[in-house]
Amino acid sequence: MKKRLVIGSILFCLAQPAAVPAQTRAPATLPAPDSASAPYDNDLQRLAEILGSLQYLRTVCGAKEGQKWRAEMQALIDAEAPSGERRRRIVARFNSGYRGFEQTYRTCTPAADLAIRRYLDEGAKIAREITARYAN
């Protein structure tokens, strides 16, 4: 039940109207899952990457949200309670999303605004799909 609430809250945070459709992205190549993996780990890792990207991009584009997206990531980790390699992969994807944009954008640009809208759409879609498919 707690996982459903956390995924639902992330979905709520991501649910903003956007005029641009989500960008299609090929699945990331990840190490073979360990025995503690969940069937939705690839989606969860992508969601973590999106949250990291939003933490950086929303800040550079002047959103006064503080640590909102980092807090959403922490709530996701707390609800999921991953350990070992699974936790490391999820956290690494958040950091990868953050650092990827940190290296590219020093100021807000129209491309950064577009990326934000696309990530909000994609993140909401992933959160809906995980909730619909795996929530009890």
C-alpha cells in the first residue's frame, strides 16, 4: 500500500499539462538483475533518472521548488527499500540524470524547457504504468 501511495504522489507531482509528447527512448542496457530485483526495475530506474534530470533542470530554469525532486526520489527509495546492487543502480540513475544536464546547461534555454516538459510527461506515464501494473 505504501508503494502505491509513493508512486501515486510522484504521479501527482509529475502530472502537469504539457503540449509536447514524450520522447521515445531506447531501454538502457543494465547489468543482469539480481535475485532481489523487481519486474519493474527498469522503469523504476528510468523514473529515478527523470527525477534527477528534473531536480537539475527545474532549478536552473528558476523553479522555486528547492529539493522537491530529490525528496520524491528519497520517498521512492524509502517505499521501495532496495538494498545492495539494486539500490546502487537506482541511485546511480538519479545521479546520472542530474549530472548529464549539469554538464550541458548552465542557464535555462528553450531546449531545457522542452526537456522539462518531456520528462514530466514521460515520468507521469511511467508512474501510471507501474501503479496500474504492479500496485495491489
